[in-house]
Amino acid sequence: MALRFSATNPEHPALLLELPWHLPLEEWPEKHLVTLPRGISRHIVRYARAGSDVVAIKELAERPAVREYELLRTLARVGIPAVDPLAVVTGRTGGDGAPLEPMLITRHLNGSLPYRSMFETTMRPTTVHRLMDALAVLLVRLHLAGFAWGDCSLSNTLFRRDAGAYAAYLVDAETGEVHDRLSAGQRAYDIDLARVNISGEMLDLEASGALHPSVDPIAFGAEICQRYEELWTELTRTSVYPAGQYHYIERRVRRLNDLGFDVAEMQIVNSSDGDTITFVPKVVDAGHHQRQLLRLTGLDAEENQARRLLNDLESWMATQEDHAPGDPLGARAEVLAHRWVREVFRPTVRAVPRDIRSSMDPAELYHELLEHRWHMSERAQVDIGLQAAVADYSATALPRFGAEEPPASGSPQPA
């Protein structure tokens, strides 16, 4: 049987051909592998380098490999945070001609960590709460899209920092199913399975001494249920308002926006007596601030990062002489936003030593700089400029990243 790559992008097989497909994955030479934290998996998983990409390779039978590849492509089409599927490799044979298991290849999610790596140092309870929040948001988004996960757990999730919070990404879709709409029973099954899995994972951490003593594994497992139900109710509940009080609808939509969701479609029904109106958000799309930031600036960021960057952008715009909302002679928001990227965002990020900025994405780094400026300003009881914050952040952060020496000046470099 000939070696066969099934991929959507023709560049990926070309980059992958040099890898040793004639060997079982656990026997691959170190020169092809990349050392990165790995979570627990029922299959053999390794990270390898293919051109400029780092890819995750999972060895499993052909039918589940193809099925998971298609499910991940479906999630990508509907905008669900999940790893990016690149290819399925079949027709593998060893040096003796014996068949080898196929492989599923996904792109490594930069800046992400499996939960066990995050617990290598004792994690504070508040941080564990943030992980539960992120996982609840992911589960709600999957259910809104009609995807029943079938194996929701911390082990099947990757986490990325998101401006003081975390963003959760699905990393294993092997047990998933896509439906037009999930029933209450299907959702309840996923939630209960998540509770059991998370409690078990927390108990494992407790047994290894990696869990903070104040964290109750069973309670934290149950927390995913509570957080999920609160978010699901807010996104899908029916509201009844007095007739003519349309600002209630606007307030509900704004509350959903604050949670990071857009109402893409809604249903408004007047009662038969005309005294009340019923409002139901029919289609709710996640990524409200992400889309807004991308439209204005072209920057692609996590949801909380996008919210923070938009706040900074709005503050900066208010200082510009040609910013005049409602004035046809004033500069359009898109023009000012691109000027902010060119004159503020990019120079500020580039002013940070390469050792630091190569370790995190630009949006997260900019958020950290804003946080650093805020703390400096609080201590000084006076507004500290961004340039001074960059210089101080670079000097204090360099030892953590192993850089040799801070730059001579903290001034942002020209774009």
C-alpha cells in the first residue's frame, strides 16, 4: 500500500514528507521531535517540526483518524476554538513491509499548555477557577454549535493565557458528534461527564501533591456544572419586558456583548394584549470583541485580549485631534485604529527585547505592558507613560526569560 496524505492545504504534505513515516511513532529519532509539554492521551502523541511549523502527531486507527480530522475541520468552519487539522497519513508500512497505524496531524497551538503542565507549581485556587470558566465557555460554544463532545475533560483541552484569564481549546474530538441542535439530555450528558472527569483529574493531582490544599477536587468538578448552567441560561433564556421598553432589549444585548457574545439573530414577539414583548436570542456567536478588533485593526487576538486592546485604542483615539465621533470631517475609526497599530501597538511590542516577545503572542505581551504601567502608576500615584513602563517591564522580566541584558533605552522603536 502506498503512503497517502489526505490534507486540505497542498503545502503540508510537501513539508511532512521528510519525516520518518516508516517507523512507529514511539521509535522516531530525537532529531525530528520537539520537546513540548504533553497531556495524557490514550494514544501515542509526539511533537515534530515540519518546515517552520511544529505539528502534533497522533497514532491511531484509520477510521477514527479520518473521523476526527473531519470533525476538527467542521469545528474550524464554525469558529470553535480547537486545534487546526492538517492531514491524515495512511498506507504506512515498516521496513519489513508490515502495516503501521495511520496518523492524525494537527498544528501545535502556540502558547498553549496542557493542564498538568500548569500544575507543575502549585496553582492558586483563583487560577483554577479561571480554568473552569474557560472550559465552561468552550463547552457552551460547542453546544450552541450542535457539537456533543462526549469526553469533556481537562486532559482533552489546551489552555492559552488571555489577558488575565484563560482561553480553552478542544484538542481531542475523537468522541464528538455534530447535530443540528442538541437536546437537553445530550447537553446534560456532556456536563455530567465533564464533572466526573474533572473530579478524577483533580484527585490525581491531589494524590501527586500538585494541588493546593484548599482546593476540593469534588467541589471543583461540580463547579463546571454551575458555571456552564449560568452562562447557558444567560445566553439562551427568554425575557419578557413591558411593551415599548425597548431599552431592556438593548441592555440584554449589551450584557451578552460584555460576556463576549454577539446576538446574530433574535426573535421579538408582542403579546396578544399588547402589554408585553418577548425577546429570545436565537443565534449567539462568540468572539464579539475579537471580531471588532479584527475589523478595526486587522489584529487577531483572544477575546479578553481583544477587549483590553480595544479599551486602550479608544483611550488613545480620544487624545487625537482628528477624532470627532459624528463629525463627517473627522477621521474614521478604522483610519485611527490602523494609525494606533502603526504608531503605538507595533513600536511598543518591538521595544521589548526579543527574548521576551518571542515567548508570547503580541496581544498578550501588550496586555502585560498595560498591566505593568497600571501597577507602576498606582505606586507612583501619577500616570506613568508607556515608554517608561516598557523599559521597567523589560528590565524586570529579562531574568525570567534568560536574556543577558536590558536595552539601553525603553523608547519604542520606529515601526
